[in-house]
Amino acid sequence: MTSHTYELTVTREFVAQHFLTVPDPGPEGVPHSHHFTVEVRFGGPELGEYGYLVDIDDVEAILDDLEDRYRDALLNDLPEFEGLNPSVEHFARLFGDRVADALANPNLEHLQIRLWEDDVSWASHARDLE
């Protein structure tokens, strides 16, 4: 028996600010901006009725809401970052939490968020979906 997996990725760019809260953060310890690029990748074994793994318009609507939340925000001030160093790794997980909560789709089994904070550095977080 052959198993198949379909994947769909949608990207979005926005600028947000943060400062690191670790000991001796150097220049990263003062508020500064990053031009983030987020890649939201979905995976699943079956397509829906219309031949989609997930409707791109639905994903775009979720990303519109998330861009509105994070664009030009100081991440340190947002409740989801309370008690956390606002690293790109934490941001990738928290972004994925919001995508997963907003999108109910029985065809989806996997979600991966890849979050670029500049031209050379990114972190990702992957999870299985129910």
C-alpha cells in the first residue's frame, strides 16, 4: 500500500519588534525591528471535495488576522509572550498555536511554521494536528 502526503505552503511578511530578556543580550537587549517572513506549511494524506488540502483563501484570512496582531507590535508586550524570552523559536510556536486554533480541517495532519527573522536566520516549529 502506498501512502501519499500532500503539502501546501503559504508565506507572509511583516515587521515586528522585540528585545531579548536573557542575561547579557548585547544589542539584542534593546527594542529593535525584524522583517519577518513566515512560512505556514500544512500536510495531510487526502484532498477535500474540491481538490484542496486546505483552501488558500482561508489560510490568507488567518494570516491577515495574525499580521494585524503582530505587525509593528513589540512582541514583549503581548500576553502570549508573558514570562518568555521572545526568541524566534518561541514566536514560531506561538504563531503556530494561533494558526492551529483558527483552522479546523479534517484533511490536515501536520502543521509546520518556519519563521525567518532576517535573510539568513530562521526557526521552525512542527506539530501533528488532530
